[in-house]
Amino acid sequence: MSQTVKPPALSWEPAGVGPALSMALTLIKGAAHVVVVAHSSPDGDAISSTLAVGHLLTLLQVPHTLVNEDPVPLGLRYLPGADRVVRPPEVAIAPDVVIALDCGEPLRLGPSLPAEWLNLPLIVLDHHDKWAFPAHTVAVRDIEAASTGEIVYRLLVASDVPLDRDMATLLLTSLYFDTGSFRYGCTTSGTMELAAALYRTGVDAWSLTSRIYENQPLARARIQGEALRELRLSECGRLAGFLITSAMQLRAGATAEECDGLVNQARAVAGVEIAWQLHAEAGKLRFAMRSRGNLDVTLIAQALGFKGNAFASNGWFDADADSAVTRIESAFAQVYGDS
Ligand SMILES: [Mn+2]
């Protein structure tokens, strides 16, 4: 049964969040035109949070435009409002308030966002550790929050508008992505408290998760098969990965975008601690590395000359495929011993 409910306040509130939410709401309610933006190359949390804030602004009757540097990922275009996201240069009416989401650093918003927009009254809702926004920013931050969607929910509660099924769909999607459907370590009893409030609107978990996890284009399924056939496992069994050539993409009928994220399939193999993938894209090789959490990726990323953290690294190789694979495998061996 679908229903609209009054969203219950969460039973805890991080320090400083309450006053920041009131300041944010005052700015929002006084705005003539709000631009809502999240980090470039948006993930499920970034897009869901953007759409959820857009939905809230609609309910509050505040004119707004939703933007992102990059398109909504293929697998998220079914979300309510996804077709409303445009690139920053397409914004027709200059904003007087900007809301940035799921991002602690202006640089991550992408190069086409006009720099002067960051001098406007600026509200940031975020759960990242890093912080580089200007001093005038109204920061609604909680680095313990499992997803930015959780902070958007707090804004909804403070706005005193009802929680409907579309909003619940968006906020649950943000939670599914950033908690790996309640599997990652960031999942807490608080996450479940929020999820319970959202499920109370009558959303059906399977109807949401089947669209996220069992809704891939045929080409994606085929390229996954191609990739897994090429899986290389190190002698110690802790490193696994694959190279996806453009010939493989052609055979599968898959685009480079449809190769994104396949690395998790390599990490899912028993005993594998760190997984990598390389796929041909625009004449180069796109690199991704992911850890299960027991081995740190940072030093391997450094050895390869890429940015990275404990869990992940991304980058590009110009080099030919064979030497790129050799460099990845020797960087692992250098950091973690005999591979
Ligand atoms: Mn996030």
C-alpha cells in the first residue's frame, strides 16, 4: 500500500547539524532560483540526493534547476526526475542560491560549473571527510552518515513536508548505493532506522533493488562474460583483474561506459583482496582498482602514479595493454610481496 507519511525525526542528531539545517532552509525559502549540483561522474548517492533535493524544492515551490557535469549513469535513468538533470552551461536562469551535494571539495563539482556560483549563498550537504568549500558556506555535514541521502532526509524533516513514495525511492536508492544494499561497514543501526522510516511509505524493496541489480543491458551481461573469461589471478590468489580490449567490447556490443564497475566481479572471487580492471576507452586504457578492505590500495596507486585511498584508485594508462598489466601486477608485488 502506498502512502504519504510525516517523516519521523531520526533519534540522534550530529553536533551542529540542527542550526545548519535551519540556516539552509532560510536561504532556500528566500531563493528566487536554486541550482542543485553534486560531484561529477555521479554515483547513485550523488544522483539520488540531487533528485531528492529537487523533489523537496518542488514541494516547497522553490524554482530550481538540477545540474551535473556528467550525464546520469545509464542504470539510474529510471529514477523519478532523472530526465531533469542538465549540464551547468544549460542553466537558463542565473541562480541566487547553490546547493552542492555528496562532495566536500568544489573541484569535484566539475570544470563547467561557473566559478562565481561558489561566491553565492552556498549550502553543502555532505558526508565526506575532506573539506575545501569557502568560509561562507552553510555546511550540513556528517562524516558518520552512511550516505548524503541521510542528510537530505534531515532537511526534509526540518522542512516539515510529507514523505512520499518518490522521495522514499530516491533516499533508499542513495542508501543502497553507499551501503552496498546494507552490506558495507558504514551500515549502522541508524541506517536501518532511516530505512525503516522510508519503507513505511510502502515502497517495495524488490521493485527497487531489482531495478538496480537485475536490470542490466544485454551488452553489459555479455561484456561481463568476456571480462571474466580473461580473469588473471596472481599466484598468491590475492590479486585478480582483467583487461577489456576494444575487440572484446565490439564482440559484446558494449560501450566503454558499460564496462564501468566490472572490477567488483573480480573482487568477489574467494581469496581475492584487491581487484583491478583495465578497459579500452577513447584510445587509452581506463584503470580501476578496488580492495575488499583488508589490504590498502594507497601505496599501489602511488607506485602507479595515480590518486587513491585505502579502498579504491582510478586512473588512465597511455601505455600499451601488456605493459599496463605488468605494471599493475608488479606494483602489487612490490607493496605486498610475492604475487
Ligand atoms: Mn555519498
